[in-house]
Amino acid sequence: MTDPIIQFDQERQQRLEAYAVDEAFSALSRTWLQESMQRKYVYNFDWMGRPIIQYPQDMVAVQDLVWRVRPDVIIETGIAHGGSLVLSASMLALLDMVEAIEMGATMDPRVSQRRVIGVDIDIRAHNRAAIEAHPMASRIRMIEGSSIDPTTIARVKAEAAGAGRVMVCLDSMHTHDHVLAELNAYAPLVTSGSYCVVFDTFVQDMPPGFFADRPWDVGDNPKTAVHQWLAEHPEFEIDADMERRLQVTVAPHGFLRRNKG
């Protein structure tokens, strides 16, 4: 008799393989993403009381990756209202709780070394105050400055020093040159088997001029940076299964897994 868990996984994989060649379904997903983005749908959500400018599918993806990787440190560029930092911090808190249960021990979360490092060129005072007052604040370190400034990069590396497993999420300025510089600065910190997630690669798939009030556009965006960077970094690969599972995501080709070994 087939193990039902194995059977479930096999059926899921078969669906994902079918999605890969289902252009009609993919087109529907792209259309819905475009229409919902025009209506600012992405601004509708909170995580533990803080606004999080992410699609629910991508929130699910983050928790999935955190569970798989079990990172000690998550580095995020782009803070805004802090919801993404709180999401990552809450996932790290759950990891500590689970690992304590697995070891049959109790754990004081105040002594955990798991932490989130957030970087933003402009941390608004009201957002900083709200994040610092949040129950997850003890796990969050915030650094104000350009994510590609050498001083900022050095501060992030110092904060991440000694971490066994590191995951990175890039979600600040979405121009090609900026994202390429972020990849060069932070992707090398990603540990074997972990991920660098590059958000808003979907810009490349939208009509030209879709973001008329922004400096990024078709041909100049995170996806173009990802492909240029990957050409010289074979130690990373795109996790295509992740975007097939999600269908609606702002990060197509943006889930970059560092190969083990």
C-alpha cells in the first residue's frame, strides 16, 4: 500500500508540473495580479497588527521558507510599516518554541539569538516607534541607511556575524542597478540550502509604464537584475516550484535557493 503522505506529495508535484505548461492558468494569474495591483490590493493586510505590504501568497511563502531553512538570522531590505519584519520575527519565535518542544525543554524567548535585521534608507519616526513597541521588538534590529552604502553593508554584516543559517529578503528600491548591488552585497551571506528572496520581480511582466510614478519599469527592475546576477553565480538557482505553487506572487523568478555543498 502506498504511504498516504508520499501519495499526497506525489499528487502535489504532478499538479505543479501541469501548472508549468498551463499557459491559460498562468495568464489568468498574471491578469489578476495586474488588476489587483492597480487597485492597491497589496496594501490591505496586517501581520500581528502592523501593515504588511505583501500578497497573502507571499506571506505563506515566507513562512514556508523559514520552516524549511530554520534560519538564525533573516536580513530584510525595506522596512516601511514593519509588517514584514514582524512576520519574520514571529516565525523565528515559533521556531524557537518548536525546537524547545522537540528537545523537551523550556526556553526563555528573551535569550534567543534568532533575529531579524531590517534596513531602510528612511525609517519614519512613527513606524520606528510602533515597531519598537511591538511584542516582537526584541528580535528586531533596525538599521537606517541606504542598503547599498558600504557603511550600511558593514553594519548588517556585523549584526549577522556568528549566525549559523542566514536568509535574505530584498524589497527596497526596485531598479535594476540597486537590486544588483543588493544581490552583490547580501546574497553571499545566504547559507547553503537557504534562500535569497527578491521581491517585485513581477515588474518585468507588467505593461510598460505600469508604474508611471516610479523609477523602475520593464527592462529596469528586480527580475532583470536577478537574471544578470545569476549568470555569474551558479551557486544559486531559481526555485520554480515555489512560484508554480503560489501562481499569484510579486516574486516570479525571485525565490533564489543557494545550492548545498
